[in-house]
Amino acid sequence: MAKSSLLDLGYKIDLVAPEGFFMLTKIQGVKKDIRQYEFRIAVLVEDRVEVIIVAQRKVFKRDSEASIGGKDLIQTEVSDKLPYSLQRSIFYPIIDEFTKYGLVEVKDITLRASA
């Protein structure tokens, strides 16, 4: 179900581990203003379905370390701070697609200690 949902949304599956109920999509690029991001979706299916965005941001170097020929002007760094608008544009279509199969979104997944 999760695999067909991602395929329906245009994602290409890179890795599937059926014994671990895990899948990973191929890297996709997206631009936001002047920044470029690359992301992939990881899906882990256990007693609930977890959808995780793994992202990296491309940064233009502007310091003295940048090469004169321009080869190394772009540096890639792992980013856990993906803009909220990009998160919404990625997550909402996935949520809508999963809803077609009867899954519901859990708003608060924090683990609370019982007092």
C-alpha cells in the first residue's frame, strides 16, 4: 500500500527491505527561492506508518576557499531544517494518498510519561 501510494505520487523507489518493512525513494531535487534542496522519503511500516524526509541543502561558497575555476562553488550539507512550506508540499500529498487506503494522520506522536 505504501509503495503503490508513493509510485502514484511520482516517486521512484530506490530501496525496499520487505523483511524490515522499510523503503526509500530516489533523491529528488526542489528549489525554494534561491536555495536548492535534495530529499528522499523513507517509509517505515510497523504498528504505524512513519514517513520521514531525509534532506540536504546545497550552499554556495562565498569565502576564500572557493575555487577560481568555479568547480567547488556548491557545497552540500545535511539539513534537518527544511522550510515548512516544503515540508507541507511533500507531506500533504502523501497524507492524502494514504488516507485513500484508510490510514489516518496522528497529530501528536510524542511519547508522554504516565504520571
